[in-house]
Amino acid sequence: MGTWRGLRMAFILGSLFMILLIIVYWDDVGGFNLYPLQDPKHESLHPRTTTGPLHSTSTSRALTSSRFIIPTTAPTTTLVPEETAEAAGEHTEEEGVEKQEQRKEETREDEEERSITAVDDREQEARKQRIMDVCSGKDAVEFPGRTRAFEQIPNRELDHLIVDDTHQIIYCYVPKVACTNWKRVMVVLSQSLISPSSGKPFTDPEAVPPDLVHNSSLHLTFAKFWRHYGSLSRHLMALKLQHYTKFLFVRDPFVRLISAFRNKFGRPNEDFYKQFGSVMLRRYGNVSGSLPERAAEAFAAGIKPTFQQFITYLLDPETERESIFNEHWRQVYRLCHPCQVKYDFIGRLETLETDAEHLLKLLEVDHLIRFPSGARNRTAASWERDWFRQIPMAMRRELYKLYEPDFELFGYPKPDSMLHQ
């Protein structure tokens, strides 16, 4: 009897053990849900997943086969209502459209910039090729110094070639062709002028006082190389001309003359009155008696040079014998020697803004500096006819011959309407 009871007890315990194993097995494979805290509605939308080493299949089985059931933490999921999901989808779609439009706009801007750059590059090549043609004699325009070598140019005639060793730039400045602002740029790049307010070099060209930039001591020019480098100066010049980026800006020659006259003789200027104005008045003004000593006194008395007297002075052989022209009306080919210096960039005042932007990119300093947006010289090409109205035709033609090399070298059309009326 005792044996029978023992067998029954063993059978019952064995059955319970088998039931327990079945329960554990079905729970392990998902047949039962022993975790009342988990929302059964979520199970069909987001089946329970296991990630990471602590939730691997073998580990889960080991834990659930023990006497203690350790519940695993299900991944946190948040149901998005249908309306919210649709709104989010629409928002994402709108953002995608906006990004696509933004990319298209950026692509268009890049293409436009590349197109503009290509046009600018072609224009530069045309300007440089024209200089080469004129200097080689193809256009049959003769002028002093066309065929001489760079080594034959006297040092005193190299005083307009400003050198910036830091950025490897050489700039030939031409008065009355935005040279004040370009000198400001060179001062900032070379850090050659200290701002009194900050005690540091100027970083903004527009902040550089315009009256200071014309101080010759601020700029290192080729004319100063002999003093700095002695017998090595010409060798160093040749190296820098070979490796540095060289540029200049030019302007219609006759318009430049009008601008120079207006600036230096249209209002009292003591230096120019004493050195040039008084000479013009004595030679061509039929002034009786002595001239006022000061420009302000002369202008107040109505005594001042006329544009015709200025042109007569330029054409007078006596003027050329006395000295080379003042830099404000000296020909560009005499200031910058384009037949000896192979310029990498030739800018024009007539296209100053676009040329300046293109040049700063070429120099790789456009991220450091911007060309000043200050007031430009107001002398316009449309004024030529009015200014030359009182100039005899013979003088106009003679003046053109004097500046013909600049017209030809830099591609300015011959003013036929002024020369053949």
C-alpha cells in the first residue's frame, strides 16, 4: 500500500513538472503572456524583439528554466495616432521638398557662378592677348620702350610696382584708376599700417585713411629694391615677376585725363598750382603781372588753368624735355611697362566691381578682404565731347597720338567721332 502511494505521488509530481515545463516552453516561444504589465494590444503592432547580449535566445532560455522567473524589459514603444503620423509624414515630405528646392537653387547659383567665372576668364585672356599682340608689333603702333628688356628700365621708373611678399602679389598702381582703394587693400594685406584705435594693423580697407595710403613709405616698390637688396635687387625682381601674381587697373585714356584735370586743377591744390598750374598760366594764359602765390588766392580771383591750357601743356615739347609726365597724366605704358611685365590680371575701371571680385578670388584673399565700396570717381565717358568741345581738332589728333599706345594696349576704341568731325 505504501508503495502504491509513493507511485501516485511520483506520478502527480512528474505531471506537475511536465506541466511546468510546457508552460515555460510556451512562454519562451510566445504562446503565453506571463507579463501582465505589457499591453496585449501592442503585441500585434510591435512584436517583442530582443537586442543585445543580455536578450539573446540562449540567455532567455537559461533564465526562464530556473525556479525564479526574471521578467525582461520590453523596448519602449510609443504609438503615434493616425492623424499625428499623417501630419508628421506631411511635415517630413515638406522638408524634403524644401531641401530639394534648396539644393536646386544652390546648384543654379553654382552654375551661374561658374558661367560668370568662365566669361571673366575669357575676357582676361583676350585682354592679355591684345597686349601681347601690340607689344610684338602686330598692330604697328610704335612707342618708346616697346622692345626693351625689363633690365633696361631705370629703377626710378619702377616706383609704381608695389610688392606684397606675404601673399605674393605685385600691383602696378595707376593714378585716377581706383588706386586709392587698391592701395588700401595692399596696406591691409601687407599689414604695413597700424590702426591708432586698436594698436594693431588695419583689417578693413575702408577704415584706412585715404590721405595716408599715398605715403610712399608705406609701400615696398621695385624702385626701393636697390636700397634694400643692393646688387641682388634685379635678380629678386626677376624671381618675383616670375612667381608672383601681377595685376593693374586701367581706364579710357581721355576720360582719365579729364579726371586728373578736375581733381588737380578744378579746385585749389597748392602743390599742383605751384608746380604745374602757374606754369600753364604763364605760358598759355596771357596773364599780365605776377600770379598770386597761393592757389586759394588765385582761384578766388578767377585765375586758374583751363582744360585747353592743360592739353596745350601736355603737347608742348618743352614739357617733355623738362621731365617725364606727372604720374596723374603719365601714360600707363610708362607707369607699368606691360610689354616687359606679363600681367596675370588686367582690370578696368569701367567694370571695377566685377573685376575686383574676380581678382580677389584669383589672389585667394576673398575670404580675408573685400574691395572698398566707397564713392567712385564721377568722371564719365559721356563727358568727353563736352570737355573737348573747345579743343581744336588738330590738338585732339595730336593728343590721341600721344596716348595711342594706351588705347591700343588696353583695347579702348579710337574716339573717331572726336577726331574726325
